[in-house]
Amino acid sequence: MILPERIAEFIHGPVYMCAGSRDEKLKPCVVHVVGALVSPDRASLTFFVPEWASGRFVENLRSNGKLSFNSAHGGEGCYQIKGNSTEIRPCEPRDYAIQDIYIKKFSALLVQMGLSQDFAPGWVTKPSLAVKMNFEKIFDQTPGPRSGTEIKE
């Protein structure tokens, strides 16, 4: 499945992002995501999770591979992507550069919303893991009549 271009642009932010995995008993584990990069062919997505927060999340991925990636911007929309993890690896310098860009963009958005500029320096992103995923289904989760609708474009 190929990610629609408009959703790829949306993910590149600034948006809030989180990802979820589940164990064999279907108990969920949700983690905050600090940056993401859609592949040039839009067939996969790599996102970044601080190691300190990744324990159960990564255990679940190694067990069954199933995950959900969510991105939201209060004034523009919300999307959920379901798929499988295809790679979990330590972040490299280029990944941390993407995280830095994300933090700057998202921090500026938070300031526009009224939060203090001092909020951003508190992010702990090193060390982090890069999680690559493919796509099985994409859903519009924007509150309203289309919420929960599968996107098939």
C-alpha cells in the first residue's frame, strides 16, 4: 500500500504523533513518537521512539510486529495507519537530525497554542530507536462524520 501524498505531507508536521503495539492478550502499549520520515516511494514510514519509553512497545513488536501509528493536528485532522514493523534499530546521526527538526516544528506549534517556549528543551531523545513500518490500512480519525473511515486512495 502506498501512503497518499497529502497524508505523507501531514505526517512531516508539525503534528502530534504516537504509536501503539499490543501483546498476545491484546493489551495495548502506546508511546510518544519524536519525528517521522515517510520513504520517497511512500511505501513505508520510519519513526523515532526514545529508548527510555520503548520497553513493552518494542517487546510487542518483536513478538507480533503489529502496530498503529497516529498523527494529529487539532485544526487540520487526525490519521491512523495500521501495519507491521519491518525494522527496529538504534538511531543514527541523520535520525537525530530529523528529531531535532520535529522538535523545532512541534515546539513552535505549541507556542502558537499558548505553551511556554521553555517546554521544548526538556525533551529527552537520546538514545532513541528507529522503527520502520509498512502500511496495511489508513483511517481518517478526524472528529466528525468521516471519523473511522478507511482511506483507500
